[in-house]
Amino acid sequence: MPALRHCPRQGTPKAGWLLGNTRNERFKSTSRLAIHLLFLNVQVRKSTENGESNVGAGNSVINCALMEIQQTHKPKNSGRWRNILKQARKSGTAPTPQSLIQISLRFFAALLGFGLLAYLVFRSGPGAVWKQLHAVGWGFALVILLGGLSQLAKTCAWRQAFTCDISGLSWPRSFVAQLISDGIGQFGVAGKVVGEGTRISLLGRAVPLSNALSAGAIDGGLHTFSALVVTVLGISAILMIGPVSVRWRVYAALLIVVLVSVVILAAVALRNRWQLAGNATRAIGRLPRLRAWVSDKQPIVDSAEDNLLSFRDEAPAAFWATLIFNFLWHMLAVLEVYIILRFMGAGFSVGGAFIVESLTKVINLVGALNPGNFGTYEGGSMLIAKMFGVTSTTGLTLALCRRARTVFWAGIGAMCMIVMKKAEAPRTIGATLDAAVEPSHGE
């Protein structure tokens, strides 16, 4: 049995081993300190066989640890931050000038987007915008409900993409992970990458990392394919029934040719298992300036594409289920547009709402480089509204309602994640301690 260590103030050996012997370990978070206190509590329970009281021993150990914490956390603040910066530079985690420039550019782009959004609101007239929002009224509750159903459909599509046993992955955790991922994904291309990584990290140990990466790639690929199909159908409908000028018809026809070519190429590649993305990445990697950047990501691209191409043959039922749920997500978005426009009295049919949603996907593609798509999304919606002969304020209100729905469900996901993390913290600490204090066979 391990012997109980008494407080150094009482003349026994110093308990500095609680926080480690190196200076770097003294700056770790207070959660680590809580783990050490619980670890000592386990030692107290083991030492009670020597006749020591559980409560008294626990108090003495905790007092000892708190006194040691006060001793080790009194150093000068300036010296502490200096040491942290030194360690960051040594480990290569300090920000480089290039990364600072990229962050500054993204921040500047986001500021420009907010400025453009404010300009559009004031140009349309805050009073007119508020009047349109008031016209939506309780219909916004239906928009919120449809937003939740669309997130549920997306969660179903994602879960179908797993090729392993996910019985340990609960539906609430999957739904919350999807909400967080979708909320972060609103911030452009970088947001989608970070959002997907966050969704995978929230799975914990319920799913192996390789399967989680594969499911994300499959779901993302089929979602992109379904979005292309919806966009092609919507733009084709514009050419047939849309009230657009000859010039816009020419632009739409050119865009349809490009998108139809992409859809056909993707379908043929999926059937014949052609590695288009991997070969395209290798071609880009031949450029001298991009060779180092592409070489690090080539294995990831190859693995994701191989999983997507083999998914249809290995699990055809899951493949079609994932594709159908992604199409359902788009149809719910069309219904959302229809409800908002009807409450504002715009008089759109379901077919008109379908065209608006397909054009909105083009706007999202154009504004992907703008973090959050602020300003560009609202401005594009105003252009689409004017194309159909309604006021630009109607398009702006439509965009604001849809953005408010996104913010609402992202906030719900964030709150659920905080609650889940707090509920799991004691179990995580307990599991760590059980593994750390498990007695050896010789005890």
C-alpha cells in the first residue's frame, strides 16, 4: 500500500511531485490540479487501512496541495508570460508573419462584409425592413422548426455514411455535433474545414478517427453532388419560365453547361471509380510554389476519395440513404424560402422558391471566400428578388430571416455542447484516475 504523504509544513518530505519537477508543468491548467487532488483522495482511501481517518486524512492532503499550489503559482506574471512565449517559439506554435497576414486579411474581409450589410439595411430603410420582418411574424416559428428538421435530416445523412458500428454514438451527440459544425461552417471555406474537424472531435471515443474522417468525406461529397443537381435544375427552370432578359439567359445557359458537365463527370467517375480529385491534386502539386503544401494533403485527399468511391459498392443501401437525406435537406430549404416569401405577401409559388434556392446556392459559392458571407449573401438575395420583379427589401428580409435561423440553431448547439462537456467532465476525470492509480499485480 502506498504511504500517505503529509504536508511539508509539518516536517515531512515536500509534496512538489503533485505538479511535477519541471517549470513548464507549473503553468498547466487548474483542471490538472483537480485531477491531482482526486488522485490524492484515492491514496487517502488506500491509506485508511493504517488506521488514519478518511476525513482527517483527506483534509490534510487537500490543505497540503492547496498550500503547494499557492507556492507554485506566485511567480511574477511577466516572467511567466515570457517563459510561455519562449516555449511557443521553441515548439513552433508562435504565430508567423504569414499567418498573421492571413488572419488580418480575413478579419478585414469580415469587417467589409459587416459594413456592406449595414449599408444595404440603411439603403433599404430600417423601417421598411422592420415592416417586412413584422409581416413574417409567427411564421418565423415555422422557419425555426424547418431549420431543426433540416439539421435532423443532415444528421441522418451523416450517420448513414459511417461504415463501422456506431451503436455507441448517441443521437443527441450526433445532432449537437452537426449543429456546431453547421454554425462554424457559415464562415466560408476555412469555417467548413474547422467545422468538420470540430464535428469529428465531438464524437470522442465513440467512433474510430479513420471512420469519422471517412464518413465526413462521404457525406460532404454527396451533399455537394446533390447541391449541384438542385442548382442545375433551378437554373434550367429560369431559362424556361423565368422572367429574365436575354443577357441573363445567356449567362444562365453557360453556367448550366458547366454545371451539367461537372455532374455528369462526377457520376461517371463514381461509377468507374476514377480518382479525379487525387489526380487533380497531383497536377497542382507539380507547381513549384504549391508542391510542399500539396504533398502534405495528398494522402488525405486520396484516402477520402477512395472511401467515397468504394462506399457505393460496399454499402449501396447506406449510399442511397445518405444521398436521399441530403436531397431532403435541400427540399426543406426550398420550403423555408416559400414560407418566408408567402408571409411577406410576395406571391411566390413552390417552383419560384425552388429557383430562388438554387440561385442562392450560387451566391453562397461566390461568397465562400468572404468569412461568414456577410453582406454578399444579403446583396445576392436582393439581386435575386429584383430579378423576379419584387422589391430588394423583400430579398434582404428573406436573407436576414434565414441568417437568424442559422444563428438560433448554432446557439442551441453551443449551449448543448457546454452542458454535455460539463456532464462528462467528472466521468472523464474518473476514468483517467482509474487508469492512473490502478494497482499493479504485485500489490
